[in-house]
Amino acid sequence: GAGVSQSPSNKVTEKGKDVELRCDPISGHTALYWYRQRLGQGLEFLIYFQGNSAPDKSGLPSDRFSAERTGESVSTLTIQRTQQEDSAVYLCASSLAPGGRETQYFGPGTRLLVL
Amino acid sequence: AQTVTQSQPEMSVQEAETVTLSCTYDTSENNYYLFWYKQPPSRQMILVIRQEAYKQQNATENRFSVNFQKAAKSFSLKISDSQLGDTAMYFCAASGSARQLTFGSGTQLTVLP
């Protein structure tokens, strides 16, 4: 597939459990972004990766959230000790190069439900 | 910091008619970029159209065009000859020196047969 892929598509978990979400960017895309979309709302920026540079974590809402990316490949977003307010769709996007002018291509998202 | 405002939570239009979705933004930057994304029920965010702020000419993509009013910080999307497949949530977004996109709250567009 040529697009951004994410897994799982849906995830139901119990409050207090840890979850890991995966994103496969488009091959050759150096920049990768994570966003959160709460029900009926717009997207909120979480974190940005560019190559081997230090990530921009300015959007992470708490220290329970973390993300990793190795080089220009797969990224994982981890939420520890999940809370009900973490329920949302988590969207990943990638772009060919960094910079505000670059078009971001989105994956289908992971819908997370915390019971 | 940038902010993006969409004041129309819901809109509807008859098939084949024209509809305009509004968006205003605020930024202190000189170089920035504006986007309209479409999100159908499948959740997939799809780029509809983009505009570079330094370009005066309004962007067009087939049935989609924008009215970019830089002084008023307005960036509206016009959809001509609306089709049933245009039914979706539409998000206005901006980017600049910060790489990430800043999104508005969205407008749910329903095209009626």
C-alpha cells in the first residue's frame, strides 16, 4: 500500500491499562506527526518526528503519553495508565519533508475507547 | 501561535448546487499555508485544496476553489456542482514555522439528493 497505515483500527481497553498504537508512514517520508481527535472536534497536535532529530513533544497532554520512531520508519504512540478522557481517534500523518508548506498525508486512525 | 475558527458546525446543500464553507484564522507569521481537509465517515483525512499565503491567486482544484482574503484572514471553501460523495466533515487548517497543522473544529456538510 502506498498510504499511511495504522494499527489497530479500533482498541478497547480498561482504565489503567497501557496501550500501544502503531503508524507506518509513506515510504520515503521523513516527517511524521501524531494527532488526537476527540468526538466531534478538530485535531490536536501531539508530537512530531523529523529524521533523527529530537522530536517536538510540545503537544503531549501528560507524561503518560510517549512516542518513538526509529529513523524514518514505523512510529509507536504509547499511553500508560489510560484514563477515560484518553478516548479518542488517534491519527498519524507523514510528509515528504519537514516544513509548514508540506502536505501531510493521514492514516485512517485508531479509535481508542477506555472503559 | 495560530488559531483557526470555523463558525458553521453543520451545513447542507442540494445536489448540483454550490455551497461555501467559512474559515477564519489568526497568525503573526508572514509565511504560512492554509489547507482544507475532508473527513468522510471512514475517518480518512483527505486533502481537498491548499493555498500559500504569499500567492494572491486563489487556489482551485476541479469543483473546489477558495476565496483567500489575506487582510481579513479569511479562507473560505466553495464547492460547485455538489455531489453526494462530498458529504463529509470539512476541516480548515493552517501551518507555518511550526510544522504541525492547527485545525478548526470542522463543518459537517451534508449533500441532499
